[in-house]
Amino acid sequence: MCGQCILHSTGMVCPMGCPKTLRNGPCGGVRSDGNCEIKPDMKCVWVRAWDNSTQMAVFTESIQDIQPQLDRSLSGTSAWINELGKKNDE
């Protein structure tokens, strides 16, 4: 729970599952089989996010939007409550 959920922009895949916690696409270390360079037995979070986003009923290009840097002070809080309270202003 980073407190800044972007699942709607990442094919319902949480980018915080990335060992490098990247919020803006693959790191360049994606293996040829689509797996992670850090955890070779794990599919790259961003490969999964791209695949999922293209399979969603309404594909939006929001997966290509540059996301702001993670605000670690919001860790452990609710992204939805933060949005309502305007704590996530960019």
C-alpha cells in the first residue's frame, strides 16, 4: 500500500510489485522471456501491466503517462482517501 494507487493506469497490476519499485515502465533489465532481471522466475511487472492493459475492455493509453515520483510519506495510507483529501496533488 503505497497510498498512490495507479492500478487503473497499469492494467490492474501494482507496479510496487517490481523489485525496483518502478512507477514508469520496465527498467531495461527485462529478460528476453519477459521475466525480471532481479527475480528471473518472476514475470516483469511492466510486461504484465502492458499485456493486461491491452486486454482490458476499454484500453486507454494512460499506461504511457509518466507517473510522479512516489511520495513515501503516504505509504500505508489509502490512495482513495488521499485522493478525496487531495494529498496526492501533483
